[in-house]
Amino acid sequence: MKQFLLVFLGGGLGSGLRFLISKTFNNTFHNFFLGTFIVNIIGCLLIGFILGLSLKNNFLTNNQTLLLTTGFCGGFTTFSTFALEQHSFLKTGDFVNFTTYTLSSIVIGILAVAFGFWFSKL
């Protein structure tokens, strides 16, 4: 039950912060969902960093790791919104933004996770 509450708390905080960032940045550029992109890339960076710290000399407890990764990062990042936004590009025939958004999200996301792991080792 304690682990469930940690995930619940972390997820609520992550979702709330995601809402604020998305609301602030999603209307910045026409045809690019900057808010969703920002939260997903920051979430990738954070999960790499947090898991890197957790592996480094047991820096974080299992409960802290669960709160921050499954809870906060899970609530903060949003694959379902990303997929919905991609659907809107396909529906309007905007294949250039569909491709750009997909590739940049995946490539930069993976690089952010790798950078997070690397940064945690410093």
C-alpha cells in the first residue's frame, strides 16, 4: 500500500506540472506541440538521471526511485497525448510535422535518457 501511495503522489505531482507546462507552451508554435515535447524530453532526462543515481552506490532507496520514476516521471510524461497530437497531423495530411515531431521526440528522448545516465555518474 505504501508503494501505491508513493506512485499516486508522484504521478499527481508530475501530471500537475505537465498540465502547467503544456498549457504554457503548446500554443507557442503553430503545428508543433512544444509543451508535450518539452515534458517528454525532460521526463526522459530525469528518468535516466534518477535511475543512474539509484544504481550509483544505492544513492536512492527503492521507494524514492519508485516515487520519482514510476510516479513522477510516469505522470509527467505523456505518450497518449503525443499519439493524439500525431493523429491530428495525420488527419490533416501534415506529414512533414508528423515526421519531424516523431523523429525528434524519439531520437532526442533516447539521447536525453543516455545523457541523464551519464550526468548521474559525475
